[in-house]
Amino acid sequence: MSTPLAGFLTFEELNRRRLSLQAATELDATVKAELLQRYARAEEWLQTAAESARQIAAWNAEIEQAPATIASARQQLEEPTPEIQVRFPPDASVEDLQNILDQHQDQLRAAREELAAREAATSTRDRRTELQRLTEETNKQLDEVRKRLAIGPSPEEPPAATLARRSEVEAQLTALDQQLRAMAVESRRLDAVAELLTLERDLIRRRVSHLEKTVAAWQEAVSQQRKSVAQAQVQEAKQVREQERGWQEIDPTLEKLGQGDAQLAEKRADLASKLSDITQEVEAKAKQFDDVRRAQRTTIEKVEAAGLSSTIGLMLRDQREQLPEVAHLRSRLLFVEREMPDYRYQEIELNELRQSIGDPESSVQDVRDGLTHPMSDEAWKTIEPRVREVLTRQRRILDDLLRDYRTYLDRLSDLEINTRRLLSQVHEFADYIDERILWIRSTERISLRTFSLAREQLQRLVAPRIWGQAFQHARHGVGHQMAPITGLLLLWGGLFLTRRVLRSWFKKLVRPMDDSLFQGVSANVEAAALTIAIASMWPLFVWLIGWVLTQMALTDGDSARLISDAAKDLLAAVGSSLTTTAYVYWLAEIARQVFRQQGLAIGHLGWDPTTAELVRKAIRRLMLIGLPLVLLVNLTEVVDQGQARDSLGRLVFLAAILVLTWFAYREFHPRGKLFESLFHVDAQPARYRRRVGIFWLFIAMMPVLAALSISGFHYTANQLAARLIESLWLFLGVFLVRSLFARWLFIRQWKMARRLAEERAAEEAEAETEAADDGEETEVSPACRAREVKRKEQEQTLVRIDQQLQKLLLLGVSTALLIGLWMIWSGMLPALRALDRVPVWPLGRVVETRVLPTLEVPVSEPTTAAPLVSMPTVADQPIIQGTSVADLLVMLLIAFLTIALGKNVPGLLEVTLLERLPIDRGARNAVTTLSGYAIMLAGLLMGANAIGLRWENVQWLAAALTVGLGFGLQEIFANFVSGLILLFERPIRVGDIITLGDVDGTVTKIRIRATTITNWDRKELIVPNKELITGRLLNWTLSDQINRIVVEVGVAYGSNIAKVRRLMLRIANEHPIVLNEPSPSVTFESFGDSALNFVLRCHLPNLENRLATIHDLNSTIHDRFKREGIEIAFPQMDLH
């Protein structure tokens, strides 16, 4: 630390200099104003120095008083805690007691807040680190200020300006010197009050504990008082009801009136019980919140102090298991959401009832007016006092009941607030744990000690004495829970006896493939449900055994006390392991039943029997090997309260990994029969290679899990393995559901294709009949041709619908997989946040923009750690977080999603939306192409932002691209811009028929660089987009697809010209595709060498059936002219 200078600037000297400047007349007004601003800043620095001096004096006094204060705090801790006394007058009402309880609750709430603040301030480690950093920065600033102060005056600078500048620098020097003194004093203060802070925290914690007990005692007193008053009102109401039994004979209305106060009293008694329970729960949730918050703060301090060691890992796992269940907290929130509207409605009804009997006179008169049988005045006078008494009692009960309702609603509101706070705190703490727990060793590396511990655990696990005691305890539990066990076994036995019926039912659904197509998808769904039911029999039995053993372990009694805790724990562990194994067994049995002979796969999904048999045998072998391993792994995880998890459990886990790897390699090797029967390399090579890659990826993941477990990350390996297995089951389930939907689509398409085939057969039969009637070969009639055209359109529509449904099925399967994978792996996502702390390069993104202070002065209360207060600022500076591994993963995820969405969203958009809009194919293609470009651009920007590539970082790249565009990339850029022009201006569209040079064809693709044209020989011509924009082309279907065809016919000389023209017009008009408007025309064009030349001109709606129409017209003209005796001329030459 630098030695402070003597003779610092004072307020008096500063004011004298400022007055001298103000009195000066030789300076310009603008210059004088700037110099006065310097004096104002100097005054701010001196005020900062004065504040530091006051803080130094306060801290010095606190240091001097620290020993006495510590001694006093110790003495207070040694004093006994005052006895809790709940005293109140015998005639005190519930409201009086509730007021006292509210006062104690307010004190408890304030004490808890004070304790939370004190616990946050108890640790001085962070403050000491901050003081060291501030001291270094202040010393650097002090050296810079001294250098500025040593600079002499400039010859051009006026003396007044030099004095003002030096005054500001001297004031800053004074403030910095006082800041250094304050930091030194604060450091000594932290040493002096470190024990005091801990003692004061303990005092507050003891006060909180005492207040919690006091509040609990007063809550019990209020609850008992409320219940006793409610029960007294119930008894009083019952007695009055007995006395008023004669009212039933007088009038039913009076009887109903007499029953009202009893019902209200009973309602208040029930509400008093609920109010007691909800009040206790409110306090319990508040205490849980404090416990979780305290545990999180303690855990954070331990992690920061000890690092991510294996001991910390065990502590984090214990803390994670002890957190309140999120599902329970959410169920309580749902309870409040359901309960509060109901009770508010009841409160409104009670308020209305209270208002109706508020006026004694009018309420008595209302009772008399409401009598079923009118009563004389004399008779009414005898009964009126009793009616008034009943109404008065009802008003009193209603007032108490409404007061309880308001209290209950307030407690429900408090319960919601406390539960939400607790839920938020639990989520925060759980995320903190999950972010670190997978990156911490849960145990030591495998060594000889691990095998020694595993042997001890195994000996303890198989000890006959423990199993004998467990069997004795199980037999004792059977005697205590005979009724539920017998009921469950009888229920299972009934289900087991129906298995034959279910199998017989299933066999009736299995038919040959051609017949099963007529059953529809309902038979497939029915068969799937029966498969699940049949597969559930034995897994359900295993689950029942596990549940029974778990319940037996909880049985208590005289004989149970003689059983050791180890035997009870073994019984509970075996039961828990069996229930978990039953779930895996159930899934595997479903898969086995699906692929059995004449099962769902063969009989309903069309699987090859040989392939299905190979799959079934593989599943059966996996069950024989895997289920015992699953049982052992789960047993070692929970036996002895998890003590065997890291020794014997780890060895069993490694054995399971080894066996699973061997089984997967043996059964599913790409060169094996099963893999080759499932995936044929010749069918789809790309898909086959992907599946081979998935196989080897799965095989490679097994050694990774084993390596993690061996190196000490056993908990991490266990969690990953469990989620991998769940993901495999998810893929299997989605695959089966997808097969059912694919089967439904196949049946639907098959039925539509069958109908079209039947129509085609009927048309062919009709044509053959016509030919047989005529006795010669004839052309199909125009009506048949129209039906043929319609049939072809239906076939094209069928193909298009099939493609759309396949896309929708793929989308549904992808969505189901994404949702399922998210549900399985979402618990692992917080762990990836740890990767955000692993930097890759300093280039990153702006996470915050804050004001950097030139000087910071700590201001605090005498007994708390001092926060920082910002003083005069210099600039706003962004805080940039460097690119981390997590950012790279996010960028890769964005890239993957961008590619996936870019390929699938345009097609989905076309299927779901664009085809329903009145736009042509070209417009749909433009929209889908532009949407794909937009997705790619958005993904590029998001990915660049994820890794911190901002504009200022890539300006050089943009400049280089600009230069490149001017040279080598100008053609590519021109083609890209031309492609955008084609999409926006649309001079050609996908589906248009164009002529480009000597090429005629259809536009099939418009891409970012080039356009694909398919000619009539099915050859694809790739044309750069620039040529389509700058060159000349003929678009046959740009604005109108109507086109004209010309049919030339020559008839022999001597033919009837009018008849020829009439026949040709009739033929054109009868054709179903030829348009009526513009109408066909026939002209006698010329006298040929050998024929009279006629020309038929007609128009078609599009170019799709142009060639077929020309063929139809020529064929019909030929046949009709032949029947009419008109000779079609041919060239003749007379030789002389």
C-alpha cells in the first residue's frame, strides 16, 4: 500500500479557490463554467473522503467494543431458553387468541428474515477477497493520480485553469487515500467481529427456534379453543333441536328453521378441524423453505471451500434425496386452486344468509310470512320468542363461521405463497445440485479395497441368519396383512385364468394377409391391446410379490421388534428390486409377445416370420440374462441403505455392462442373420449405413459407461445407463405405434387402390363388350375416355395423399420421439450448465452492460459485511462472456435443428396449409423454398450468436467477401440473386412448361444457384439462374395454361366438304378435354396435290393430356370417316 501524502486539500481551501475563480474577470464565461464544473467534481471527491472518514470512526468504535459485545453474546447463549407459556383468560374468545397468535407469527417472520440476512453476512471470505481486489485497484488509481499531480502547468494554460485542474486531482487523491485507510480498518474490523457475527447468528437462530415452538403452542391453543367453541355450539344446537321437535307438528318451515343452526354449527366444527390442519401445514412449509434455503447456502459454501471432491459428491446426493418432493408440492398447489373458489362461493352464500337475518324484526316477520300454514296472532305470540332465540343463535354462529371462513381463506392464500416459495427454492437447489453432481466422483476409483468391500457386502447379503430373520418377519407380516394380500392374489388369479380366453380371442383376429386387410385398423388395435394384456400376467405377479414384501417390511409389532434392522432392510430392498424388475420384465414380455408366432408382428403388421422368430429368440435370451442382472443391480443399489452401491453394486453394474455389450455384439452384429434380415443393404444403402453406425455407437457407449464407473463416476454412469435403457424402450414403443399407423395407412391405400382397380376392370369389360357387339376393333368411346382421365387423376391424387400421409406420419413419430427423449433426458440438462464454465476462446457474447465506478466506498451497519456504493463513474462498459463448451454444443444443436427443420418444415407447410389455399403449384414452391431459406438464415444467425460471432467480429470477413464477389464469386452471387428474382417475380414456376433455346421441358426445381428442367426424354438440364433472367425463353403456361392443338386432315377429291367439316366439329365437341370456349373450328385450307386439306383447331385447358388428346382426335376422325364412307387421301402419282 502506498504511503498517504500529508497536507491534503480541505473544504475551506477548495471554497477559497472557487470564490477566487468566480471573482476573476479576465476569463471567458465558457471557460469559467468548465472550471467551476471541475471544482464541483472536486467537492464530490471531498464528500466521498468525508464519508470514508466517518465510516473509519464507526468501525474503530466497533473494534473497541467488540470484546465486550462478544462476551455479552456468549453470556446470552449460556442462559437457559425461556419456558414457553400459553396463558389467557378463561373467557378469552377465539379472536383474542388469534390476535396473539398473529403477533407471534409476525415476530417469527421477522426473526426468520433477520436470520437469513445474518447467515448471508456471516461468511467474510468473499468480502476479504473483494477488499484485496479493491485495495490493488485503488493503489493503481492512486499512482495514476500522483502522476497527474506531478505534471506541471502548460505554458498555454491559464493559472486559474491549472489551479482548478490541480484542485480536482488533489481532491481525488484525498478520497483515494481515505479509501485505502477505510479498507485497512475494515479488514481489522472483519477480524474483530468474525466471532461476533457467528454468536449473533446463533442467538437469532435460538430466538427463531423459540418463536417456532411458541407459535406451534399458540396454534394448538387457538385450534383447541376453536374446536371446543364449535363443539359447544353443536351440543347446544342439538339440545335446542330436541326441545323444538314439536315444531314439526306445527309447520315444516319452523322445523327447517330449527335445523339450520345445527347444520351451521356442524359446518363450523368441520371447518375448525380443517383450519387447524391447514395452519400447521402453512408453518411447516415456511420452516421447510428456511431449511432448504439454509441447506443450499451451506452447501454452496462447502463446495466453494472443498471443491468437487467425492465427499462433496456424497453430500450432494444426500441433499438431493432429502429435498421435498416436487410432485407433492404441486399437488398442494392444485388443492389450493380447487379449494379456494369453492370456499369463496360458500362464503358468499353464508354472507347472503347472514344479510337475510340481519334485521331481527324483519327476519321474524319473514319467518311468519313463509309458514306453510297461516298462524293466528295468539298462536304466533306463543312461539315468537323461541323463533327470535333461534335467529339470534344463528346470527351468532354465522358471524363465527364467516370469521372462520375468512381465516381459512387467508390460510389457503398463505399456503399457496409458502408452497410456491418452497417449490421455487427446491427447483433452484435441485438445479444447483444437478449441475454439479454428475461431474463429481461419487466414490473412489476401483482398487483392491473395492473387491474387499464387495466380498464383505456379499457375505452380509447372503448370510443365512439375515435371510432367516427376513423370512420370519415376512411370515409375521403375512399374518397381519392377510386380507389385502389374499385379495390381490385372488385378483391376479382371476386375471391369470382369463389368459386362455385372451389367447383364443387373439387367434380369432389372426387371418391371412388378404383377409386381414378387410378387418381394418380396429382389429390391429384390438390385437395390440390383447398382446399387452397377455404380456402383463407374469410381470404383474412379480410386482405383487415385490409389493407384498415391501409392505411386510413396514409391519410393526411385538415380534417385529425382535427382528434386526438388517433383516427388515433386506426385505424392503428385495421388494423394491422386484417391483423395479417387474417393470422391465413387463416391457420385455410385451416385445416377446409381439414377435411370437402368429403374433402382432406377423399376423397384423406383415412381418416376415423368419425375421420375427429371430427377434423373439433374441428377446428371450436377453430376458434370461438381463432380468437377473437388473434385479441384482437394483438390489445392490438399495440394500443396507445404499452402502453396497459403490462396492458390490459397482461390480454387478460392470458385469451387467459387459454382458449387455457381449449380447448386443453377438445378436445384432451387422453381419449377423438378425441384422441382415431386419435391414437389407441392397434396399436402402444410406439407411443401412446409418443403422450400422448406430449399432457401433451403442457398442462404443458401453465401454464409456464402464470407464466412468471404474474411475469413480459410478453415479453418473448409473444415471446415463438408466436413461439409455429407457430411450431404447421408447424407440421400441414408438416403432410399434408407428407400425400400427403405417398398417392403417396401408389398409387405407389398399382399399382405395382396390376400388380404382375394380373401376378399371369394369371399363375394360365394357370396352370388350362394345368390341364384341361391333364385331371389329374399335376405339374406346368418349365417355370411357373421360372416365379413364378421371381415374388417372384419382390415381395421381392417391399417390399425392400417400406422400402427404407418410410425411405426417414421419412428423408424428419425430415429435413423439423428441417429447419422449426430452422427458427422459431433461433431468440431465442442468449438468450441461457446468460446460458453460469451460472456456474455449475469449470471443463471446454480451451478457450485461454496467457502469464501472472510479471509486467505491463501503457503507454498512456496524455488524454487517459492507456492500459497495458506486461513486462518480467513467463509462458504461459491456461485460462479455467468452465462448464455452456449452456454447459450442448449443451451436451444434442449432445447426442440427436448422438442417432438420429446413428439410421438413417446407414440406409440412405445403401439406398442412398451402395445399388448402387457392394458389398454384408454382406459388406453393416459392413459399416453401423461401421458408427454407428463412429457416437456414435464422439458424445461421442464431448459431453465430451462440458462439459470440457479432458484426464487429466478422466485418473483415464481410469485406473479404465483398472483394471476392467482385472477382471470383460474382457469377455465383449473380445466380443467387437471380434465383431470388425467380422466386419473387416468378417469370417461371415449378411445373411450368418452357422452351429454352432448342430444349422443351418442365421446370422441376428452382434452387439457390440453378434451375432444373426435365425434357420429354426425362433428361434433366441444369440451367444457371442468371441465364433464365437475362436470356430469352418461352413460357407456355405463364399466365394461362390454355393451349391450342392443330389437326390436319386430307380427304379425297369429290368428298362432301360440308359433311367433312360437320363431322370434324362434332368429334372435337364430343371430346371431354377439348374446351367449348374458345370453340373448336374447322377450315378448308387448300387444294392439295392429292387431297382436300382441312385443319381442325381446338383448345385444351392444360398441357398434361396434349399428346393423348391429339391421338384421340386422329383416331376418332379415322374411325368416323371410315364408317361414313369418306376416304382419307394419300399421295398419288400417275405415271404416263
